[in-house]
Amino acid sequence: METAALADELLAAWDGARLIELPSARPGGLTLAQAFEVADVLRARRIARGDAPRGYKIGFTNRTIWPRYGVFAPIWAPVWRSTLTLLEGSEATVSLAGLVQPRLEPEIVFGFVAPPRAGMPDAELLACIEWVAHGFEIVHTHFAEWRFTAADTVADFALHGRLIVGPRVPVARFGRLGDELAELQLTLSRDDVDVDTGRGANVLDGPLTALRLWLEAMAQHTPRWSVRAGDVVTTGTLTDAWPMAPGQVWRSRPDHAALHGLTLRTAP
């Protein structure tokens, strides 16, 4: 499969908010290595169109949902200036226009004051992190019925649609950052009915562990990509990903005193 042509097809699907045929189901299929090449072309295409990377999303870190989606390892892709919202408060309204089969994921987000690298000692990695926040990622896919392979998801922008980040909490507010985030419990509700509860440990044993493992994987598979000072990295959903529709009200209740619950309304 021709890398640039597939990248252009996926970008057109993003622009047109439409479904396309699975690349992995076409003659010749799609390998994970090819998918990362497509992702690299897509990154360059979006920069050329005037967008700017603002960090990264890591997907499929939650082992509890791997069998449901048939993806058994983390994926990742850039978060963009056009897809990132940093809230000053704890409430937001979002339009689902332009998103295909959107789903909601409650996540833990890190903000960086210095560039981290793979293999850093714990103390050095923590020194790179400026803040921690709870956020909502809206994921979507251009493949019907959320059926795909890992390679398909990597090529499809790693399913990233939007990232809404709640109030940022300085790292100094946490005594044992890794343990506290792993022990975190969060309840998600839709229209005031609880629909799911997740734990930080679902995310590769904790968001900080997920971050460390991802830095190692990114150095291997996408060495041209790096985390810069000022970037955000969201570490994967604590619950399942929940289908969204216009006119809903979603709320999260994390049980850590430093992290704010969020309210997200979808425009009618």
C-alpha cells in the first residue's frame, strides 16, 4: 500500500467526516511499521496545513478493554493545537461535528516543563513533569462499527478527535505521584446516571508507568517524534470508551482530592 496515498485518503476522511475501507483488509494489508509511516506523513501534512503539534495521546493502555476492540498493545499519535482545549474551570460544551462515531474516555494528562527521554531515572522523569490533570479525550474512527486492527488505528490518527483538559495541578501537590495515580478511582456518568468506574491501575499499572513505557516504545517506532517543554501527554482511558451523541451531559468523579471532576455537555 502506498504510504502517501493512504495518508491523503485518511486526511480526506477526517475533513469529510466519513467512513473508509479498512486498510488492513485491502490487498497486501497494512503492517504496524507501515502504519507508523502513514502517521508520520499525516503529521507532516497537518503541519503543512498550518496546525501545530501540542503533545501526544497514548491509546489502548487499558488492558481491560483490549479483548473488546481486538488491540493488545498501546498506540499513539500527536495532539494538535486544533484538537486541544485547556479549561480554566471544570465545565465545557463541545460540538461533535466533524467526529465520526465519537466515544468519550476519562484520562490522566501530564504537562511537561522539560523534555523527557526513554530510560530516565524516576527522579529525572518526575522533574520533567510540571502538572497533572484529569481530562476527557473524545476518540473517533473512520472505520465502521469500531472494527479494526492495531495497524489501522495507528494510521487513523490513533483514533484521536479532541482532548479537553481540566484544571492543572502542580506535581508538588502529590506525595507519591505514581502510586496515587495508580490507586485513583473514577466514576463516569451520562445524564446523571453512572455508567462506568475505572482505576488508574487499569492503564498499564498506572498513568506514570504508561508514560514510561510509551517513551520507550516511541523511541523505537517513531524516533523523529519527541516530547517538548510545554507539551501535554494523555495516558489512556480509565474506563471503557463510551459512545457519544448530541445533547448529553457527561460527568466524572475522581476520588483524589487534588483532581477536579469534569462536566462535558455535547451541543444539541
